[in-house]
Amino acid sequence: MATEPAYRADETRYDAMTYRRVGRSGLRLPGLSLGLWHNFGHGTPYETQRAVLRRAFDLGITHLDLANNYGPPYGSAEESFGRVLAADLRPYRDELVISTKAGYDMWPGPYGDGGSRKYLLASLDQSLARMGLDYVDIFYSHRMDPDTPLEETMGALHTAVASGRALYAGISNYTPSATREAARILADLGTPLLIHQPSYSMFNRHVEQVADGQSESLLETVGDLGIGMIVFSPLQQGLLTGRYLSGGVPAGSRASVGHFLTPDAISPTYLQRARALAAVAEARGQSLAQLALSWVLRDERVTSALVGASSVAQLEDDVAALSAPPLTDEEIAAIEPYAVDGTHTGA
């Protein structure tokens, strides 16, 4: 039986990719990063996952983003990545930025959820074991925990870095005021806050807005503090792709499955706005998905956009957005009436 030749990364992998500095740090991330969430659980064939990961690295995508409970089932995305790392990517470990998170439900009982020191550090150790790593590059507190003092949560991130289990500390889904306080606590401990990971898209613009009880937007906060921002769901769970523009719900799509997106999201209001945005994209020679990625990256405070990919072709289509010219003021103005926060709710 013939032995499969060892994977060798494309020698031109850094020639076309755009890399952007993470706030005022010395780290740079690719304009698009790969998120290993739904498409890296047990429901996706291993060889498909492997092909996507190899192609991503060949295209210069050096940042791979995970969390302890990505899958499904929980932990399976990290396990799958660990297999590909062992088979193909281990020689390139120092060219990769690998992140994981803890903060949401992971295992039963009082220590498998939230922001306690007990949970975060135990989860990190489990993540490292699943992936076969000595350290991750970024370890995130996945969400604010109102029942745990912020000093405890940030202290756990500091310990992760000080112990060598992570190189950088990050937070996700924190308010602007909590982001400022987290950055202050970490600075006092000697571990700078590197990056914030919120959701952001043309249909979910909360990072631009000043919410009740806040004095500034999240974009203003990270810009002032010199923290990077990497955004998830820039395609709004597929609503900012061409998948639903006909008004139907394709079999196998996220709306058909109904876990995070339901068929009622394909409303007349959504279709009117998405089709108008698709027309702007077509005039630029882009797909709707490519326009959505160009749009979130228009702001220099956004370091990178996380994309999920179920196939190599989908990944390649997303990466092509980085080669498009910047949006003009006129194009941004044409987008504005249709890039309405809340459209993804079916409003």
C-alpha cells in the first residue's frame, strides 16, 4: 500500500495575504482568519476538515480560532484540529497563531461554565491535551461572568500567560466598560490585553453603537486602548451570502437546521436588504459574501474577520475579498441604507 506523501506548505503562501497589526502590539494577523466551529465537529468528514485547513495555510491564513466547546460535540473541533496538526501542520507550528477560549458551558457541575479561575485553567489544560499543544498563542475569556469578580477571571488569564500555557490574553463578548476594566486589571498584573472578539456584520452593528449604560462604543474602546479586534459572524450565519437570495431555504443550510438561524429570518425585509447589497457587490465584481468581508475590514481598528468554511471552494471565495479594492465613500454610502442592525432577526 502506497504511503501518502507528507504535506508540504505552498512556498508562495505569504505572497498575497494581507496581514494587519493587532492594535499596538507586535503581533500581526491575516485579514481573514479561520474559525473552527460548526464545520469541524463530528458532522463533517475528517478529510474535508483536513483539506480546508491545509488550503487555508497554503493561502497564508496563519490564525486558527477555536474554543473548548466547538463541535459538536463539545471538544471535537479541538480534537479534529489536533489530528491535522499531528498529520500535517506540526512542522509549521511557529508559523501559526492558535487560539482557544473558555467561558460557556463545557462539562457538568459548578466548575464547567463561567469565569472562575477553577474552570478557565482546567479548561485550558484540557484544550491543550485535545490539540496536542504545549501552549496556545491566545487564550480568551469567552464571555463576561456576572457571578465571578473580573479580577479573578483576568487573574486566570494572567496565570495562563505567566505559566507559558498561552502567549497572549484575549476577551470575547465583553462590554466597552468591562473591556476597559479588564485591560486595567491585566496591565496591573503585567499581562497586556491583546485582543477583543465580538460579533460584527452589516446586519449586526453593535460594536459601532453606544449601548445603554455605556459611555462609548466598543470600536472606540479598542481604538483608544490599542487593543486588536477580531470579529466573528461577519457573514451573519450565512445571511450575507447568496445562499438565501432566491427566498428559499436550501436543504442543509443553517436556516434549515435551525440551531442558530431559523427559516423565519428569510423575511421580506431581509430579502429586500440583502438583494440591494448584492447589487452593490455585483457592481464591484464581488459576491455578497466578499462585500460583507470588505465592509467589516474597512475600519482599521478591525484586525481580522473570522470565517467558517465547509469547503475549500468557499474558503477561496472568501479570501478573494482581500484582493478587492477598498470600498469608496460612494459605495459605503450606497450600502448604508441596507446595512441595518437587526435585519438578521427577521425584523
